[in-house]
Amino acid sequence: MKLVATFFGVGLLRPAPGTWGSLAALPVAYGILSIGGFWFLVNLTVFAFISGLIATRAVTEGQPDHDPSYIVIDEVVGQWIALFPVAYGAMMMQAPLERLWPGWLAAFVLFRLFDITKPWLVGKADARNDAMGVMLDDVVAGVFAAIGVSALAAFAHLVLM
């Protein structure tokens, strides 16, 4: 279970294991998208969420800390959600994934911003103080980041071009 919770040991990297988890999610998402496309990423995100929830419950059972920093599967799930608009855009436009590098960068930066600052619903999810809260705060941060990525892409395509 700890292997899943730490995303194969990435969560043991220091400093800032959450940032390492988000960074590790990027090349894995690229590989997933290269192999199976957008819908494969969506399905694996759901699988990672369920696996992460089970692993987080198992790893934190009986522990005083409900969200130890080495658990980063939640960051992986949130980062993949933040990438959904980029992946969908690439699929719809049949564009090479690397051509959308500004979207990848925006997804990473926005996700980390929302995950670290925990505004509004992100903070509410985190306040649950249980395994579901550990996973949900990053899901919400990923959704917020995805909205931000979409808004930035719309601005770039409609205003700047």
C-alpha cells in the first residue's frame, strides 16, 4: 500500500514531496496520453483515485497524522485532472502533446498554487481530516487548475492570436 501512496517512492523525495509527486505525474501522464489518449488518462485517473483512497486509508490507519507528506498519490490524481483540458485539446485538434507545452506548464503551476494555498472548497475538503479529504482536496485543486488552464487557453487563442 505504501508503494501506491508514495507513487512508487516519489513521496520519499525531499524537500517538497508534494511538488515531486506533481512533477512525477507529468511524464507519466505524457506516457499514458501517448499510449491511449485522453480517455485512457481519464480512466487511469479514476483508478488512481480509488487506489489512492484505499492506500491512504491503509497507510494512515491508527496514525495521528491523517495526511503525512510522503503520501503523494493525491497530487498525482490532482495533477492529471489539471491536465485534462490540455489532453482533450490535443485529442480534438490532433496536435502533438509537446506543442501544448504552455498548457502543461500552466496546469502544473496552477495545480501547485491551489494545492498549497487551499482556497475555498480545497480547504473544505482538506478539513475532513480523513483519507477521503486527503484525496478530495487535490481533486478539487485539480478541477480549479483545469478551469484556470481552460481560461488561459481561451485567452491565448481568442485574444492573443
